[in-house]
Amino acid sequence: MVVKLQRPILVGGLGLSFSLWILQSWHHSIVQLSEFGLLSALAVGGGLWLFQQNRPKRSLDKLDGMPTDRATVESAIAKAETVINQLAQEAENHVALAALREQVAQLVLELDRQEIKLAVTGGKFVGKSTLIKVLSNWQQGIQQKVSFYETAPLFTEVDERSHTAALVEMNHSDFVLFLTNGDLTDSEFQTLQQLKSANQPTILVFNKQDQYLADERASVLLSLKQRMENNVVATAASPVPIKVRKHEADGSVQEWMEQPASDIQQLTQQLSEVLLQQGQYLVWATTFRKARLLKAEAKNLLNGTRRDRATPVIEQYQWIAAAAAFANPVPALDILATAAINAQMVMDLGNTYQQKFSLEQAQTVAGTMGSLMVKLGLVELSTKAVSTVLKSNAITFVAGGVVQGVSAAYLTRVAGLSLIEYFEQQEIAIASDSNLNLDKLPQTLHKVFQQNQQIAFLQGFVKQGVKRLLPEAQQVELVGAQKAIG
Ligand SMILES: Nc1nc2c(ncn2[C@@H]2O[C@H](COP(=O)(O)OP(=O)(O)OP(=O)(O)O)[C@@H](O)[C@H]2O)c(=O)[nH]1
Ligand SMILES: [Mg+2]
């Protein structure tokens, strides 16, 4: 949208160098909240953070916060499907649709999976492969079908990606055996915490216990139990051979090396109990986790397409607000009342996010946002920032209209982006009701404001705003005039 305005204002060249002052006084309040989409969050830890609530006290207890019946899992799958259908409706040719639908079909099949998937993980050389070999023998003697999966060794290098991949593998398994060879390192402890907050059933396995003397072994085990709420077993998957010495009756001594049998009895006993009592729940829980991840992935894609549609809408209203405030400058605090938050924008954005509400409701939202922005001091801050950007250039005076215009545009933008963020948090329901719960709005506003406060962004924004408000030719003329005077 091009705003045609007929107000000649003397504005000098606008080289947008920022003064030290603004750097110093703003620096502390600039929170670099890097925007991370859900997808990247999914990558970081397989969406582990999604399941922060209701951690189980012990992984072997009933899985708190996890489904205890099939219907709950089915409904989680249905919810993921609802979001996918919504995506199909709003972006019928979306490239991800086929893959998403395929995943739904997979999840339905997973519900009846008979085989329990066990992930064996831990640092390098802790005995993962050896343990799997020994457990495979044990597994032949039990009824439950079990498959073992060895993750890449953790904590080997600073390679975030392989660590993340390992976490995703664990998240897709029903149960995790986490191996350590002694007291926990910090990184081991952190990974265990991550698994715990992902509601991932885990046993900590203290392997190679044969390397310790009896009393040391006991104290390591005790310390592990204290940190892991008792959910620890000690094993020796492949103890080192020991020297056996035999004194014969005739006084001669015979010596030979003997390979002690592997000692995994504590572990197999725990595992048997888990498989027997929880086998079915474990499969449901895994399917449930996957369904929630799938839903999050679909929602992220849906929000992406909606954001693409919403951004130009915000921009349009942003420049409308700028033009209005520029043409009719009012005291800073009135900017909002007159121009910045347009109820029509609230409605348009709501439409994009399938949140339909009446004009009255939209007006309420606009009004609420306006007074919040005043209360949070955002109006003052942005007016100050905008005029500082303008003043910090060769300009000795700035016509009020420009400051007002650019500020109004800026506030409109913050309001629009906050609304988007707010709408994105809403549950995708089949029939979305228009229940407006604006409790979270102040936080969202504040966050979005801070995100858009970065100096580089502000400089660019002011520059763009001035360009919009003052026709090109006029600016050139003014620069020329100023040069002539100076
Ligand atoms: N003393 C002792 N050694 C063990 C035990 N379990 C495994 N080992 C030895 O530890 C070494 C590493 O075992 P692996 O099973 O290959 O360990 P891993 O964790 O699979 O190693 P990576 O896959 O390379 O990370 C081997 O030499 C094993 O024989 C144990 O209980 N006691
Ligand atoms: Mg191995």
C-alpha cells in the first residue's frame, strides 16, 4: 500500500547510525529471544520438552501423565489428524501432507505392536553392545517379544546432532537402559533428567561393576540410587577374567584364568517385571508420545502457512496506522487510541487463524491491547526509540508527525505479531469456539515487543517508515536544501 501524503517536513539526510546512548540504555532490556519454531524444538531433543508435566517419580511406577488406556491414545492420534486435516483445508497442496497422513496410519498400527523396543544407551565403551548380546540370550527364554536398539555413543564429541538423534531414538523406544560405569558425570545426569522430563521410562544400569572392590561398588551404587530415586541396577555384562588358584593335596598349586559368567540378574529381574506388568502401557505410551509429536509438527506447519498469510495483513495495517498518525499527529499516548490497533486488523488476523469473533469482541481486544501497551510502557519506549533513531542523525529537529507515524506503525506491528503468537497457542479444535481468554496477552505483548526491539530491526524499520511517509523526491530535496544551508 502506498500512502500519499502532502506534508512537507524538513528532514535531513537519514543515515541511520545509532548513538552509543541508545546502545547502552537499551542493551539491558533487549532480550535476544531467538525465535525457534516447533520443528527446531522437535529436533532439539525429539520434542522432549513437550512432556514436561507429570513426571513419574520412578520410571517403574505407573507412568504418570501417560495414557492408561487405549482410548486416550486413540484420541491423541485423532487430535493429530484433526490438525492435519485443517492443514489440508488451508493449504491443500502442502508438500508435507502425504508424509503426515502416512504417519497417522503408522500410529494406528503401532497401537497393536507386540514387540517391546528397548534402547540401550550411554557413553562410549560402557558396554552397550556387550549387554545387548547377553540380554539377547536371556530374551529367548521369555515370552514377551523384545528388540534391542543400541544408540550411538553419547558424550563423545561436541556433536549436538548425533546426541539429538540418539535422544529421538530413545523417544521412539518403549524403554531405555542407560549405562554408566561409575558415578554419574554432569552430562550423564543431564541426559537422564531430559529422559525423565520426557516421561521416558528408564533404568540406570551400573555396568562393569566388577571393576570395583566390594565396598567401592556399594558406595557407587548408593550414590547412583540417591540421584536416580532408586531406579538403578548393577551389572557386569562381561566381567574381566579372574585368576583362579587351586592348592592341591600334594602341596602343588595350579593357576588358570577363568571368565566369570555375566552378572545381569538384577537387570533381568527388573526388566521381566516391567515387561510383564507394563508391556501394553509402554507401547501405548510410546504411541502417545509420537502422536503428540506428530500433532505438534502439523500444527507448526499450519502456523507457518497462516503466518505467511497474516504477515502482509499486519504490514498493511501498519502503514495505514502510520499514515493516519502522520497526517493527524496527536500526543504520543493517544496514538493508540486513534490509530495503532485497528479492530479490523484483529478480525482479519482472527479469520486467518480460524478464530471468528464479532466486531464488538474485536474492539474489546483492540482496546485491551491498547491499554496494556500503555501500562507496559511500550508506547513511551517506542516513541522514544523512534525519535532517538531520527535525532541521532544529522537532523536537528524532527517534525512530530514522523515520530508519531513511525511509532504508530511500530506499535501496530507489535500488536499484530502478538495476536499471531496468541492465536498460534490456541488449540485446533474441529469447531473452534470464540472464547477469548486474554490472560496471557500481557506476557505475549512484552515478549514480542522485546523481540522487535533489536537495534538493527528498529533502524531498518524507522528507515522504511520514513520512506513511506515522506515521498522520495521530497527527501532528496530536503537533503539538498540542508546541505545548501549548512
Ligand atoms: N570389566 C568389564 N568389562 C566389560 C563389561 N561389559 C563390557 N565390557 C568391556 O567393555 C568394552 C566395551 O564394550 P562394548 O560392549 O563394545 O561397549 P559399547 O558401549 O558398545 O562401546 P561403543 O559402541 O564403542 O560405544 C569391551 O572390551 C567389553 O568387553 C563388564 O561388565 N565388565
Ligand atoms: Mg557398541
